[in-house]
Amino acid sequence: MKSTVTTIAKITPELVEHLHSVRDYIRFGTSRFNEAKLYFGHGNDNAWDDALALVLHALHLGRDGREEILDARLTPGEGRAILALFIRRIEGRMPVPYLTGEAWFAGLKFTVDERVLIPRSPIAELIEAGFSPWLADEPTAILDLCTGGGCIGIGCAYAFPAAEVVLSDISADALVVAGENIEQHELASRVTAVESDLFESIDQRFDLIVSNPPYVDAADYGAMPAEYHCEPALALESGEDGLDFTRRLLREAPTYLNDGGVLVVEVGNSAAHLEKAFPDVPFTWLEFERGGYGVFVLTQAELVEHGAIFAE
Ligand SMILES: C[S@@+](CC[C@H](N)C(=O)[O-])C[C@H]1O[C@@H](n2cnc3c(N)ncnc32)[C@H](O)[C@@H]1O
């Protein structure tokens, strides 16, 4: 039977004559997003929350809209602004944080755009827990390697108020966004951004190196929903088995860690490849209350002990 439901292509400005309240727009967006079979993996996990976030953003109501506004009526201009966002979400498969320009990580607000990955690393939980129990002493020098928009390093700066933090990335574009976030969080006195291919432009040692590098393998990258292809490929892809970057990191990290230092790295789905490639290395895999996996810890001593294996 032929469907009579409004199709995605038919979101037109004239719809403002039929949609009146905040509730109407959220409901309409939810229906269209479900109909378009969008993927929800960038902060929200369902169509209603995506529609709600776009409606609140367009109406300048902040992200914690109150229930009392659900029946408030909109002006035609407000309605058109919301519909324009819905069209971009559907036709461009654009994740909501790129449409609103903001994302939340470890309880902090970050500016994001298509130059950086949208923050979602489970490392947020480690930051909130002060990396307990992995650090013997409070770190005074921290490197967020592969920083993107700076969320991990800036989160660490809040967790460790005495620490100097370096944010590094190979992408000059990403570092512009990281710089904006350093300013917004008023951390320029102790957080700096450095353009560097891995450790190439880094000339100091750290107590903690934390990294969410690119780690998606070729098969997974090809199969990812369109929303992920709005993010920079440089932030996701890392060779056939997803470990091109991590292999280099494991080889070079000991030189940049202080005695007693710790390396924390997310490799997600590529954890299985890593275990297979280095069966004799005692990776400690972390567990998370809010979900996520594939994050390991190695101490400086363990990296040195197994250095010959990483050098092969
Ligand atoms: C998965 S994103 C992580 C962004 C951010 N840390 C987060 O957790 O949301 C990986 C980042 O690594 C950067 N990158 C890729 N190859 C790199 C390299 N060889 N050296 C330094 N950074 C690199 C990318 O530009 C991207 O910003």
C-alpha cells in the first residue's frame, strides 16, 4: 500500500500554518526524524530528544526547557527557523551538536563545529573521578593528545586545578576550535594548544597523557551511519585495523612520560585488534558506569618494559 504520510522532502515553510505550539514542533520533528530513519549517536539516543534540542535552540530557551512552555504558541518566524533546522538534520544527516554549535562533556559546555569530533568519549567518567585510582599523585603536567575541540584536556584542567595542560592535534582547524574553548573556559593561563603530528612538536614530559585518537578500522568506517561522515575523517580513520596511530603512540609514549606517569588511551572497537597484536602486553581495560568501552591504561614502567615489542 502506498504511504500517505508527509514525506521528508515536503517540509516546507507553509507548514507554519498548521503547527502552532512548541509541542507541535517537537512532535512533528520526532515523526519526521523517525520516518527518515536518522541515526541518534551524538548526545541523544532518540528522535524526541533531537527534536527537543533543536526547538529549544531555535527559540533561545537553553537546553533545559520547562514543561510550561510546551503549549506556548510560536511566531511564523520562529516556526520557519525550527523547520530549517529539521531540514538540515534530515537532508544533511547533520548531528544536532553541529546544528546548535555546542556539546556537553564531563558536565562542561564546549563549542563544536564540523572541524572537530563531537565529544562523547567515556573518558569523561575518568575525568570526573580524577582518574582514580590510576594516578599516585595529583598530576602537574598533562597532555591531551588528539584533542580535537579540547574537551578532554579542558576537563582535566578543571579536575586538576594546579596542572598545566597541553592540548595537541595535527589539525590546525581543530585547534582553532580548541582555542575558542580555552578562552570560553578562561583557562589560557595554564592550558595551551600545540599543532603536532603525534609527539613531533612536543618537547616535555608529562605525568598523564590521555588520548582519544582516531581508531576506527576500515570496515567499520565504511559501515558507519551518515551522521558520522559529517565528522572529520582524520578524527576517525586509522588504517586497516584502526591501530595505525596507536602503534606509533605505544612506541613513542615512554619518552614523553615522567617516572610514575600514566598513559590512558581509547581504542573502542579496535581493542580486539590491539589484544591480538600485542598478546603479551598487560593492558588494563576500564569499565564505565554510563557505557563505553575500549579504554586502556598503561603505566610508564609497563611501556618501558614492553618497549621492544612495540618497536617491532
Ligand atoms: C577521535 S578525535 C578526538 C577528539 C577529542 N579528543 C574528543 O575526544 O572528542 C581524534 C583527533 O585526533 C586528531 N589526529 C589525527 N591524527 C593525528 C596525529 N597524527 N597527530 C595528532 N593528532 C591527530 C584528529 O585531528 C582529531 O581531532
